[in-house]
Amino acid sequence: MSTARRSRSLAVACAIALGAAASNSYASGFQLQEQSASLLGTAFSGTAASAEDTSVIFFNPAGMSRLKQSEVSLVATGIGIKSEFNNQASVAAFGQPLGSDGGDAGGWNFVPSAYVAIPVNDKIAVGFAFNAPFGLELDYDGDWMGRFQARRSMIKTYNFNPAISYRIGDRVTLGLGIDYQHIKAELSSAVNYSAVVAQGVQQLVLSGQLPPAALGPTLAANAGLGGFTRLQGDDSTWGYNLGLLFELSDASRLGLSYRSAISHSLDGDVIFEAPTATNPVGAGIIALASGTGGPLAPGDVSVDLKLPETAIASFVQEFGDQWALSADVSWTGWSSIPELRVVRDNGAVLSLTPEKWEDTWRYAVGGSFKVNPSFKLRAGLAYDNAPVPNSTRTARLPDEAREWVAVGANWTSGSVIVDLGYAHLFVKDASINQNGGNAVAYGQIVGKQQTSIDILSLQVGYRF
């Protein structure tokens, strides 16, 4: 066989063995509801109708019509995730030890928000919001049993949102906002180079370049070869949001809002860190796979990702000066992510991962009690289902249905407004049975991911 034909054979074999090292990407919903400490206290019920402070700009820009003074708010939210894999019957990848359970892949993450709203006259108000509406970060131990499917997963978004509200008559207000959104992502995993070598060796035996008796010793000499890959990219683009606020009476409000889908095309690069093989056959196969044009060569890549549209219907009913009840129904169009396709700059598909996400609904109820003119207490409950089917759930973000329990408090002194909110999320155990499409290269992860989430938020506002 010629050198050129041999190179092509090994490259194809490596592609079959590895598929795409960055194949398992965004594995579940990564929407961030946590844009307001005041609304966190009611488990984000009444979001499009409460209009108590400037954070309403994100949920329904029409709500600015109820703010009588100019106001600026800063929000700092910490999201603490505890996420541990409980192994049940996982199988190691070819030529590799099984590894550990991965430890706690979660940790604390900071989510910032900032708002300013200015009433221009009795009909018009303008405002600006800065938010991080989507994001995730999970990081498993380097030796964990799912390392060939997922190590670190990080997504961050930054959204800049000027908005305007216009009052129509006494009871109806329209709202409009423009979104400029930046996204950045980084995804990493280990690479099973022992499987790459195994496929290459089989091709050499079949082509007569290596005697069958050398198969076992060559595989044994290349066991335990592990490398690393990282994919990263970013993009910026535009979207919009709309809102309606109906003041049904002095004590009742209905809010409707919509945020458009935002289509990103992330441009970035993929890198591969190959191990050093002491066996000459293994070293040659790895060199061919890693060289220019090889399936494990570094290079520029792009990913198209359509972040979902959302819609909210909210209701708030006040009872006298002290009590208020709120409710929320929201929809997120996660079916905008049927697959994740990573493409090299020459048009070749580096990886194609079926996602088959489904649209989701969220339901929330809450209430508040004004203890005195300066102090208010809040509480709320919510249920939030997950978009990813069991069949496509991976370790990147092993999400499941969540139940919220939230409390909060508000303190007002003159022009200063301070809100505190806390929520605990009870997350259903997530079943994982995943091999990334190739159990030889990736292993078979079988078990349950046990996750719990705590959210703590502080909001400080100033009216002027």
C-alpha cells in the first residue's frame, strides 16, 4: 500500500474511532431566570406584571410605566450548584481505566444585572438593562469516568437591552426593547488515543502491513493513552423583546411579554493535546491523525446556535395596602436546538450531536406582605420542567425538572431600596445512559446525576 493510501486509511479509521472529541455540548437547558432579587423572593411569579422596580425592564418593558421616579438598580446573584454523578453500571472506554465518580462538578457562579429607568412624561418612559440571560459552568475531575464525554462546560452571555414604554390611555401600556447579545463558550473533554491507535492498527492488519500476531502486543503497548481537546468560540448579534401591561383595576394587573429567539454563529477554534506514545506504530498513527487535514488536527471551527424565544403571562392581585398575590406561566422554545453541528473552516463536519430538545413550561405562585411602610416580606413556589429528553441527556448539563421554594425581603428608606432573595431548587435525579455514539472511544456512562441548587441575590436601587 502507498504512503498516501496508508495515510488516508488511518485518518478514516481515527475518524470512526473518535467521531468528534467535542461532540457532546450543551446538554440541557441553560437559561438564567435570576435577573432580580425582588422577584426571586416570589420564585419569579408575577414577573411581567409586578413592576415594583427597574428589573421589570428585562421581564416586561411596558412595566416601566408604573415607575413614578427615575431609578437605577444593581443586582448581584450567586448561584450555587452541587452536582455529583452516582455510578451504577458504567463501562470504561477501550484501553482506559474506568476512573472516579468525578466529584462535585458544580460550584458558585456570579450573575450580574443592572438597570436604569427614566420616566420622560406621563406616557413615555425609557430604560436600559444589562443581563446575563443564558449561562452554565460544570467542571468534573480530570480522572472521572465520563472524561471522554465531558470535562468542563462553560457558556456565558451578556445582553444589552435599551427599552421604551408608551402608555395608551389609562390602563394599557406597550413596551419595546432591542437586545444586543454577546455569547462565549468553552467545552473540553479528554480524548481516548488508545481507541484511535486500535482502529489504526486494525486497518494495518487488514491491509497486510502488520502481521495479525502483532495486534495484541501493539494494543497492549498503547493502552492508557489519554489526551485533551478544547473547543471555544464567541459571537455577537441582535434580538428584541415586547411587552403589554393591562391595569385591570387599581389593584389588578395582567402582563404579557415576549423575547425573540437569537441566532448565533460562534466562530472559534478547536485544539487537541496528544499524548506521547513510546510504541512506534502508535506514535505514527497519532501523528497522522493530528497532522494537517487529520481528524484530530487543530483549526478554526464554527457552531450555529439558536437561543430560544420566551413568552410570559403574569398576574398580580393586591388586597388592600398589605397583601399581594402573584402568578406566572412562562414558555421557552427550546426546540430551537434540534442538534449541535461543529464545522471546520473548510466545510468539513467535526461533530454532529443530536439534541432533540423540547419546549418547556414554568409555573410560579407567590405573595408578599407589607409589615410596615418600610419593610415587606415575600415567598413563592415554582415548578420548572427540563427540555432535554432522557435519550439525549449527557453529562455536559444533566438537567431535570426542578421545584422552587423561595423567600425574600424588601427594605425602603427614602430614595434607597434594598431587596434580598433566596431560593432552594430541588432537582429530580437525572438518569444518564450515554456513550457519545461510540462506546469504544467514549465509554458508557450509566448512573444518576444528583443535583441541588441554592440562589442568593442582593439588589440595591436608588430613586432620583
